[in-house]
Amino acid sequence: MKTKFFFIAVFTLSQTFYAQITKGLILPKKVNSFSISCAYIPESGIQVYNKPNGEVHGEIVQASNKDPRNKSHKISLKLKGQLKPIEDSNLKNIGDDFMALVYIAQHSNFVKLQNGYWIKVAELEDKGLQIVNWMQYLIMQSPEVVGYYAKEPGLHLRKSPTENSELILLLKGDLLEIKLTHEVKGLWCKVIVTKYTDHPCSSKGNFEEIKLKTYTGWIQLLTDDLTPNVTYYKTC
């Protein structure tokens, strides 16, 4: 599976540096040791709390009555013995039809889901999972994607990681391909941008023939709301 790499390498990046980024994904530490059915949820489930260090209100479980037409419904929220499907807003398709839980806040040893429930990070770690913030995830999966592309209305490529820095280029559309480096500062990442005459997916591997120019600079990889400023293709 192409997504293996970030489970191994993701925590080689500084945890202290990324402490300010409190949104991301819940992913396995080692994908091959995880028994899943299209969603990264352990067979024993994950307890959910009403608040950090609060009361347990239920658990997230692998659904017994899986609907093959809706992969997100292969996990459910179990409250007072009743099952209800996890809403799509709590999940992210990370490739190959595998779903990961999305967390939108972090407080102490807990992370918060979109549905308002909290999960204890210590329980996740005990069950072979880990929290991976958006900056870590985007950088560590970068070698496995076709390319990153700026979301609308576009991104400014600048000479240094500040909004007051000299503008190099406005990145917009899918002919300006963004490759991430491991050099980051705050919400910014140093990148290499390649401008093409046609999208690489239409080139049949002849990338040099459609290259126009290459730029190096900085983009604000995450929004001020700590979510990705880019989109990507994993396959053409």
C-alpha cells in the first residue's frame, strides 16, 4: 500500500515544533499490524468522552452491519447500546478507500472530533494508533502523491515565510505543481514549484517535454484555521 511511509517516518519531525498545530488525522503506527475494514478503528473500539478528562459517553466501533455502498458507514458511534453511522465530516479518505478519523482540536491528552466528542490520546497509543497533525501528514506523504496544487483562490509563493515577503508567483490551477520540502516555519513550508504546459497526468511519463520553469520559495501550507491550503492527486 502506498500510504505505508508516514506511519514509519512521521514522528521523526519535531513534536515540539508542531505543538501549535492542533488539527489532523488519527492513523496507525504500523499499518500492517492493524486489522481494519476500510477504516482505522481497532476491533476493541475507541471510547469517546463528553470533554477532556470527562465522562465516557460511548465508543466508536467497527459496524457489524456494513453497507458496501458507503465505506464511511463501516464504523459507527455506539451510544447507550444504539449504533449510528459516523458522519462523513469526521472522516478523511487517505487513499485506496481507507478512512481515517479527523480531529479538530487538542487539549492536554485528548483530541476532539467534529461531532463534539473527545478521545484520549493514551488509549489511541495503547491500541496502535497515533495523532498526526496536518503539517506532518502533508509533508510525509509528499513523495507518494502526483503533486500538490493550491486551493482556490490560489496561494502566494514568496521568497521567505512571511506575508510581507517578496511575491514570486501566484499559484493557481493544476499546471503549477507543488513539491514540499521538510523545511517549515510555523504554518509555512519551503516548496519547489514546477510550471507545466499540460498536466503531468496527460504526459505519459514525458515530464521534461512539458516543463516550462521551476521556482523555489515558501507557501503558507496551512490556513490560519490549521487546515490544508492545498489539494492533491494520489494517482492520475
